[in-house]
Amino acid sequence: MLKQLTFFLLVSLCMWFPLHAQQYSFQNYSVSEGLAQSQVYTMLEDQRGFLWLGTNGGGLSRFDGQKFENFSTRQGLSDNHINALLEDEEGDIWIATRSGLDLFDGRKCQPVSLPQQGKLSITSLSLDKEDRLWVASNKSIFCRKKDQWLEVDSQMNQAANFLFSDQSERLWIALPRGLMVKEKDGWMNPSLFGSLGRAQLTGFAEDSLGQIWISTYNSGLYLYNGSKFRRVLQEEVALNGALYFDLLFDKEGKLWLATQNKGLARWNGKDSVLTLLSKNDGLANDHVRCLLEDRWGILWCGTSGGGLSKYAGQQFVQYGPNQGISEQAYSVLEDKDCRLWVGNSNKGLTVIGPDTVFFLNRKNGFRDLKVKQLFEDRKGQIWIGTDGGGLFRYDSDSLLNFSASDGLGSNWIRDMEEDASGKLYVATAGGGICRMTPVDTNQYIYRYKRYTETLNCPDRINSLHVDKWNRLWFGSVRQGLGYIRSDSILVFIDLGNDGNLQTIRSLTEDEQGHLWVGTEGGGVVRLDIYAPSDTFPRKIFKDNLTIGPTYFLEVDAMGYLWIGNNRGVDRATLDENADIIEIKHFGKSEGFIGTESCQNAVTQDREGNLYFGTIKGLMRFNLGQGLQNSIAPIVSIRNVNLFYEPLAAGPYRNWADVEHGLSQDLRLPYHQNHLGFDFIGINHPNPEQVRYQWRLLGIEPKWSPASDKTSATYSNLPPGSYRFQLKAVNEDGIWSQVQSTPIVEISHPFWQEWWFIMALIGLAILLISLFIRFRINQVRSKARAQQQRLELENAMLELEQKALRLQMNPHFIFNALNSIQGLIATQDTKAARYYLAKFSKLMRRVLENSREAQISLEREIESLQVYLDLERFCGGEKFEYVIQTDEKLNPDETLVPPMLIQPFVENAIIHGINHLEERKGRIELRFELENESLICTIRDNGIGREKARLVEKHRVPGHKSTALLVTQERLNMMAGKKGAGSSGLEIKDLYDKSGKPEGTEVVIRIPWVEDW
């Protein structure tokens, strides 16, 4: 029975309250993750990308993004209380401890002696632009240049807490109370410092304008603009009473402040916005001691008591209990009023407005139910699908409940859709699909239709979609995909035999009209649902997708396809054909701390930001946040192992190197042939997504498949020279440069050395030398005879070909000259000169071409044109001709034997065209490419071969045509060179429809040769 609940409008308005701060994407590390101690007081990023963390009593930790390596007094540190860290140009790490100065050279820690006698507590380290190392202690200040230590003059002979070298080569010295500044030409006038002169200074930072910012423990924040000091940010109420420990400017110019009592502060000078981030926002602890921004732009915060916090920006924002959202966000929807509706686990709904939030639960007229689906219809009414409580409709003044007793198939709602006429379709678990049609104008009464009863539709439906043609698509449990057309026709779509394709979790349609189908474990299917036929062309995508069920699908404003799964979300890049060409996964390491997505729990707001419902609250993806990690992993080869032991631990320790594994080429005896390589690629934005490829030159020419393994082992290597090469790729496909070790050479055993082998074979050489000499002489004699024979045959062949190419009908030459003489006799000198030039051109071409075995097709065609023009002239222009070339041919780059075609053209004129009386003659030549052969077709419309033979019987003996014989010989020669079947000649007679001869066609097949 439909129930109209007593509405709670007035009550709900009273439930509005200010929205709590959103959850930021911090990732925290402490002792449980391997950090030496939870009090991190100083940090350093070295050249190889490692983070060095100095603790207050736990020693030193080195972090590669996934695991910590710890150093303490057991590894040679002077003290486990670390005050400062610094890396010099050579990559050595200087460590300031409470009991002295240490140096870590990549292998071990060792103490450094300073000029001052007695025990010193080193408080700070600084390296200036001249590579001078400045060391502050509790007694004095020291300077190191070119391996020499100097104690600074008496004016600075006092304790110092902090040192800072700026870009103007000034040294800023924080004293226990006050400040000193050493400039190039002396000391800065203390009178400029004002009240800062007695403050307890804790940190320095230089902005892009060269201004110096100074943090103090108890006197606020100061700025030096080059001429005076002034206190800044004191008007910010949120910072009143803040106790500062450190500060830095990030790559975007924002100022970050580490405080003892207010967590982390971020000041954006461009818009004067101050943001405070505390433990409630995900920070490990509100007592922040030090700050560091790495080369990727990630902010690292060392805290006192909370360990290390990593902040990689707000690519993902989490909404949880602080925003009134329970741990599981089962559904999410943004309505037309820009309110965000979130379905909670057993706690009803949370509705987040632009500035406020309110709840729908049993306290204000709703019920404490799991809200599994949310939908807004065309009239702005919100439909709420619950797990076991049926369906609710919310509008401005009422809340209605619809259940199985009213006509729904089931009270377990899974999805909702509305068609073009306003009918609502409800997918249920156990009751199939139910259609709700409004009856009266108030729409309080609906008419129900259950397709499980009318069309035998599946009874367990996960998702629905109404397409542009008003077809209702559905995804079922274990019965696959289908659609309902015209409210009466049920069609199932066969996606394949894979059982994982039979359960459909989600559906969505993109702007190009593709239906995307998310399956239980068979990947994602794309259907072209508006194709002309009902075959619906489809494609299944599984490669590189996160394994498991697809809980939701959504295409965002930029055209990316988002795929929810049980390990986070995948973002698929589509090409112009809607094929998935790249997958990027977002999990916990990328800031998606919701872990597992909930089914169909996704929505897009007006700005294009995406909201995902997860088992750990609501996650928002900020569309404007940069996605591309353009910095390649920083690769280093950490160890070269010999029989599983590092070189540094054995007799070859002098060859060990901390950056490339080897410091120089290494020669090993033949039995030391088991090598291993340990390596690392630092990629702090996403350390778990680094993939490696490697190869051992000398035995592996190809790179290995990409892998997340950080070691490679090669056993039983044969003697030879080897060089190990390594490269790594980050999550966005950016590859590092190739890192290589020096050469490792494994020697041959003595019985494989050249001198031993030579000694063994010397006797054999001596015994068989006479036989070898005899055989050599015999072979040389035969080879010499064979070579002479081949040279003679080749010379004869060339001479024969030249002779064949020089053959031309003397009758034609006589006729051409006789015709030109006639022109001269008639005093037609212009025509005579024209044809005499053509004749000479033809003769020159014949002589030139006869010297070459191959000429271009273009030159051959030009010679044929000149010849045909002379024949037309001599014969009184009784015929016309046309020469055609295939578009696929380039005549200038195609080579043919010279004068191969001319004899057949001559035969066509003499035996075919010259005997025509009733029609004008026509000769067609066509050159085309077919299966790597050049096809030359010569077609005439003469009297045909049979009649020509009859005419020839009555002619007076004279010219004897040898065209067929000559050309066949030349073709046979070419066939002998190119292989049987590569050349050929075909002659056939042509007849009209009545069977009367109408010409002859000659087809010559020549091997196609290109001139490159």
C-alpha cells in the first residue's frame, strides 16, 4: 500500500548546519609502516629521489616511496637525534646530530672532525652558491671549502640555531635570540631587524621575487623585501597564536607553514586565501616540525608524534563522517538545485547543499534504510530506492512510499530510469522490471506493469538505460543483457560464452551512441546500438583493466570513460573510434582512499567533477586537477650481487658503487658466473605503479617484458663481456633514461684460452696441411675454370642482347628517308626538317638504348612515340595511336629492356594497319602493373593474323620480320635470370560480334623492376 509519510519540511530546515571541512588526501607513515620514529624533525630529498628523514631519537630513515631503511648508532651515527640533513654536489649526505657531524658516502656513516675541540651539537647545515658548507653548532659556526675547515671570525663565535644561504649570497644566521646576516662586504645592520632581533627564529624561505620570509616560534611571520623587515599575515584570525617551525614556497608560489599548534597552513598570495589543514583533515598530527616539496610537487610534512604525512594535492577529495556521510556511500546524485544526495548505509540520506547539509532519516520522517539508488525525474522529483523498504518519492512538500504491496515487483530497488513520456522504470532484485505510469495530475496514483509476468523478463535486474529510440535496456544477474522494444518485445543480446559476461552490473551511453556494458568479471563491452541492423556491432575490452566486477560506468565531460571496480576506479582514454587505447588506475596510492566502488554510485556535477560512492565514504574527483605525471622514475642500480652476496660485502668491495652498482669494469674468473642486480625506480606520486625493463647485453639483445620486480638474476653465465641495462616507466607511460653498469667480464677457463686451443689444433694442422693444400689447389682450379666460363657466357649474352636491340626494319628506314626526300623535292623544307629531326632522334635513341640493359619506361615510351609519328608520316597518316600508363606506375622509376615493344608495334602497322581499306587504323598501347609484373598490351584494329598470312603469300619476298623470334629470345633470357614464369608473350586474334576479324592483341609480361 502506498504510504504518504508525515512530511518533515519544517523539521528538516531546522536540521541545516554549516558544512564541515572536507577530507584531504593525506597518506601517513609512522612506526607501523617502518619509520624509525614518529618524531620527524628534518627532511632531505637526494639526487636519486630518496627521502631522508631525521628523527628525534630514532636515528635516520631513508624512504623510497614504499619501504623504509633505517640507520642508527649501530650503523655508525654519532647520535640518534638528528637536527639537520644536507647533500653536497658529490651526492654525499651530511648529518647534523646532537653529538656531532656525520657523513654518509652511500656505504657507511662516519664522524667528521671539526676544528673546535670537545663534543659539539650540530644544529644546522647550509650550502652556498660557491659550494661552501656552513655548519652551525651550539658553540660556533664552521665553514668547509675544498676539504678545509675554518672556524668563522669571533663576531660569529657563538651558538646558532639555523643557517640559510639565499640567492644573493647572503648567509642568514638564526641565533638563540635574534638574527645575524652576513653579506658579501660585511654584516647587515642589526638596527634594521626591529622586533625580529630578539625573536626565536625557526625557518627561512625565499620567494620568486627574492624576498626572504622568516618564521618564528612565538613572534609570528616576517618578510624582508630588500630594505626593511615587517610582520605579515598577522591580520589572519586563524593564525593568531600560531607557533611556527618551518616554511616553504611550493612550485605554484603558495606559502606553506608548519606550526606546533595549528597543523599545516597554506597561504595563496594571489587571492589572499588561507587554508588550515589539521588532523581532522587527514594530517598525521597537528604538531608539524618540517616541510619538504619533492621534484614531483608532493608536499611532505614531518610531524612530532604522527610520523610523516604525504600530500599530493586534491585530485581526490573524501567526504566522510565530518560531512555527515557514513562509512559506506551506496548511492549519489546531484539534483537540479546543485544539491548532492548521498545514500548511507542504514542511516538514510545526507543532502549536501552549496553551504549546508541536512539529513533524511528516521528522526525527521524517513527511515534508517540502505539507499541503493537515487534518481531525479523531469519534474525535479527525487526518487529514493532502498534495500528492503521499497521506493520513495521526494518533492517540495511530500514524501511518498511505494512498495511491493502497491504493485512493485520487490522492495529491493537496484536502478531507475524514465522514458520520454514520463513513465518510470524500476529495476528490483527478485521482482524484475516494473513500469510506473502516473494516473492523476497530482501523480500520487500509479498504474504498475511487471515485465516479469508479461514478457518473462529476468527477475534480478542490476541496471537500466533508456536510449534515444525509447528502448529500455537492462542488465540482469546471470541472464545477460537485453532490451524491451515497443513495450511488448523482449530481445536478449548474446555477448559470448564467457560466464562472466552473463551478469551485467552497469550501463551507460556516450554522446556517439555507444552503449557501454559493465560485466561481473568479463571486462567492458561496447555496443553500437544505433547500427542499421539489429546485429549491434560490439567489442569487448579486458586488457589492462582492473580484474573484477565493473560496478559503474560514466563518461565525463572530457570524454574519458570511468570504470568503478573493487580496487578503486579505472579511467579509460578513448580514440576517435571509441576504442580504449589507455587505462589509468586510481587506487589508494593515487589518493582514491575509498578502496571499493559501490554499484551505480556515480554522478557528475555542473562543473564536470565526478562523485563516486565507495565503502569508505564519498570520493570526489576534481576535473581541473592535473592528471599527467610527466617525470620519469629516478632509476638506480643499488647492488650487483655475486652468488646472492653484494659486491660490497665480499672481496670485490672496491668495485661496488651506490648509484650504478659498479664503479668500474670488473673482471671475474670463469667460476664466478652467477650475477644478480638489485635496482629501484623512485616515483613518489605512485610508487607501486613503477614497471621495469632490463637486459644483460652480451646474452640478451631484447628488453625483458615490463615487470614490477626490482631484481634480476643470471646464473651459469658463459665466459664473455656483459653490461646490465635498466629503464623504468611510471603510471602515465613516461620512461626513464637507460641506466647501465660498467662491463662485467667473465674470463674463459684455461682450456678455453686461445693459446691452449692453438696448441691442441697445431698438431692437427700439421698433419692435414698437405691435404688441405691439395684440396685448396683443386678447388681453386675448378673455380677458376668455372669463373672463366661464366664470364665468357655473360659476355656472349650481353653481345647477343645488344645485337638483338640493334635490329630494326631496313624497309622502314628506307621509307622514312624516301618520304623526307619527297618533302625536300616539293620544297616543304619545314616539314622535311621536322621529320628529319624526328628520324635522327629515333636513330640516336636506338643507339643510346642499345648500350644499356635497362632503360626507364618513360624513355621507351618516348622512343615509341617518335617511331609511330614517323610511321604515320611515311604511311600517309593511315592510322592513329594512343599510349596509356597505369596510375600505379611511375614511368620514370620503372625499368624495361630497350626496343622490346617496337617490333610488335612495327608488325601491327605492316601486317595489320597497312592492309586496311574501309576504316582508319588505330593502335593502342597500355602499360600496367599486375602482381609484380609489368604488362604491356599492344592492340590494333587491322585485318588480323589469318588474313595477313594470305596477303603475305602473294607479296614479293622482301622484308622478313623477326620480331616474334627476337622478342621471344629476349624474354627467355630474362626468364633465365629472374626465374621461370617471370616473363611471357601472348598473341590473340580479335573478332567482332559477327565473328569477323577486327585486329590483333599482343600481351608482353615483363618482370617489374624499380629504379631506386
